[in-house]
Amino acid sequence: MSAGVRRRIGAIARETLLTCGALLGVICIALVVGAHAFGITMLVFESGSMSPKITTGAAALAVKTDADDLAPGDVVSVTDSAGRRITHRIVAADEIADGSNDVTLTLQGDANLHPDDETYRVAEADRVIWSANGLGYVISALSSPISIFTAGGSAALLCAIVFRRRSRTENITPSDHHTNTDLVRRGQGTFVSSEGVPSTTELDHDGPSARSVASRLRARSRAITGGAAVAVAIGVLAASGSTASLTTPTLAAFSDQASVTSAVATGTIPDPPVSFVCTNGSFLSGYVDVTWQSWSDAPIGYDYQVVATSADGATTIKTWDVSGTTLPINRSDFPASGDYLVSLRGTDAATGWVSHTGPTVEVRAGGATWELNCA
């Protein structure tokens, strides 16, 4: 391969990289402007209850929307009472008769069997207008310190390549324009740059020297490519660094009790089996057994949680974490006589996430220590 062909291939490669970097910078600038000017937020989904349309690891764009413009069927992102961001579909939007423009939203994940336990009063909400499955993993990777360091090094290396001066073009003597056919092709009077690219500039042997013209063109070329190199640096660094500030982690929650972290999580907490049975113990035993089906398709680390509450569900009496499929409940577990509810949920020990409340049974506690029966 001749030197001229190699130089031309190198020039094409550099121009391609510079163009891509400049485009990347424009995209990042557009995201920043959109975020501030139009209320656009980029969301990264950390769980999968909006599956199958929006899966774990998806990314989405959401635009801030007044409550009056929200309707059932919209996917919105709101903040719950604990300060966690929840992104679910609206199943009901009810006006509040207090003179405000606020509405009460009832949300439900597409993969959930029931609406969220909490309703959300909002004056505005982030409405999802576009989503792409898997893109959140890319954004998370670009936001990592390693990616930022690598991008900075790549940008610096590209700038060094662009600004590198070839010794051959820097050491031209005044007499070279008479003899160097790489710069001047006599007869045609056409200037040929050090990159081997013809110029339409007509050169007169008696006019400005070929060297002075070449020098000016090289200076202009370095200015253009230098500016493009800066665009590359800005583009790459912005793409990797600004994503952390432009994106918002959101929980498409299987439970409002789940925690959100800054990394994209891949686990989900399905609801427990629907079979949940209460069986009385032996005579005067003072306990009942609650049992449920084992679930062969349960994820690794999936356990169960049994919760006893007051009859109205407002007060939690006791919670049991269970790895098996049966639990004896004693009369001594209840503070007073009366009726109580016992429900089943799924849990994940690694994350502490809890599923939506599953099936429920009722038990009745008497005044004596042996009086506990399935209602």
C-alpha cells in the first residue's frame, strides 16, 4: 500500500471519528437543553412490573405533564410517600374537590395483579413518551467511573493524533516549491496538500509561493480539525459523564416497599402462589397451621413472609420470615382476643424487596391460651 493511500485512509478514519464525536456531543447537548427547557427526564427501570412492554433495564423519556392532561392508560412516573420514584400505568384519575387542579392517581404495573397500595396526589407528573428495552444497561455502563476515565483517555488520544504535525510538511524549504511535486504539479497549477487531496486553488509560479499557500491551508485545516477534536472530547465525556445527572432510576415496582439503587437491578419479586390454607391444630393445642403451595419456578433466593394484622388491616401484629411452605401460629402471638387477618407475601433475601400482598386467611383468638381457630 502506497504512502498516499495510507494517508488518505487515515484522513477518512479521522474525519469519521470526528463526525461521530461531534454528533454525540450534539445529542448530549440536546438532552441537557431538553431536560431544562422542556421538562424531559430520562428514566432507567430497575425492576420489571411494567413487563413485557417495559422490562428491567429499559430506558425511557418522560415529559412533565399537568394533572389535567393525564388520563387512564398513560404511563407516569411519580414519587411515593417514602420519596421513591414509581413508574406505573394510570388505572384511575380522580379530581379533588378542594379548588386545586390536583388529581389522585391510582397506578398499577402491567405485570401486577393489583393496583399499588398507595394512591398519589399530584399537580403534575412525568408521562412516559418513549422507551427502549435494554438501553438502561448501556446508560448505566456509560455512567460508571471506568467508562468516564476511558472516554477521557480516548478523547485525549484522538486530539493528540489530530494535532500531530508531520515532520515532512513542517520542514519544507523555500526552494521546495520548485522541486516538490507533492506540493505543486506544474502545468496544471494545482496545489496538492500533504494529505494528497487536490485543491482548486490556482497557483502562479510568479505569484505567492506554494509554501506560503500550503502553510495557510494547513493552518486552516488544523483549526477545523482541532475544533472537531474538541467536539469529540466534549461529546464523549458528555455522553459518559452527564448520563448520571440526566437519568433518574425508577422502580416499576412489584411492591411499594422495594428499595431503589443507582445501578440497574435484574431481579423481580413475583407474587406468591394463590393457595393459602389455614388448618386447626389438635384439641386445646393453642395453635393453627397455615400452609401454601411450593413454587417450582420461584427465582433463586425467593422466600415467603407471613404477616398477621388486625381485622381491618391497619395494624401489623407480627411478621414471620419463612423459607418453607408451612407455619404454626400460636395464640400467644396475638395480644388480645378477637379476629385477625393472616396474609402471605414473597420476599427476596438479597435485596429485601417484598411482593404485593397475596392470599389472606382469618383466625379467631379466644380469651384462653388454647383458644385459636381458623375463622
